[in-house]
Amino acid sequence: MHGPKSAARLHSSALSTLRLIHRKRAAVASACSALCRIDYPRSSRSPASLMWKQPTALSPRSSGPITTPAIPAAEPGSAFVPVSPARWQDALCVQEERVVANDNTVVFQGLRLQLPRSRLRPHFVKAKVRVHQYCDGTHAIFHGPQCLARYAYDGDLIAETAKWAA
């Protein structure tokens, strides 16, 4: 058992730790309140109205107003870049990691997907692969950026060509 002196030392170290925590909390609270007291320049207009012009016309497609940026674009054209559907398909699919079994198959949601021969490796036994399940029910197996195979919703092989991932 500990004697009364060790209990007193333990009690005093706990108190000093609590005091330190209290001082740090007070310092954080004073810093936050100082940030809140900063006197920003007053303006008759709100920050939102400084960024965007007031609506001037109605959109032909909707009943809402059009808001245009107050600062003109540096370059002409649209800032939106067209993206191919294949990239969206890979971004919006379910991806799960699996380990290839000894018979060169991957089990995914009750389906046993057989990996075809590949020019990349003689076999993929015990390799970690990614199984993609797409919205239309099809599946694909990837090893790194390489697509090893694509499968129909029932597990039948669609294509055996190795392709790079999008």
C-alpha cells in the first residue's frame, strides 16, 4: 500500500495537472473572445452583396432570378469541364477489397468470379484486388490501376482485355 506521503504527492500532482488544464482553457477562451472583438470595417452593404450583383433578369428555364458574379471572368468560356460517363461510373460504384483464393477466384456477394489468364502475372493467388459493383449490376476486378476482367450481373465474363482504370 501507499503511505500518506505518496498519496499527498499523487494528490498534489493531480491538482497541478488540473491547474495547467484550467490555464490552457482560459488562454483559448481569451484568444477566441479577442477574435470576436476585432473591429471589422463597417459597410452599408452586406458581404454577400459585395460579392454578387443583385438579380437583374429572370432565367428562361426557371422562375428564379439569375445571379451573376460582380467580378468578370478572366477567360471566356465555361469553367465546367465535360467528363466522360466512364469516369462517373468508376466514381459512383461500390468498391470493396478482396483477396484472390487459391483457385484464382474472388467471392463477392455470393458470386464466385473466375479471373481469366492475364499477361500481367501467371496467377493472382493471395493478391489483394478491388471489386467494383456498378449501378447497372455489372462487376469489374482491378489489381492496382489494371482492370483484370468485367462480369455481367450474374457473374459471366464480359471482356478479358486488361485496361487501365479511369
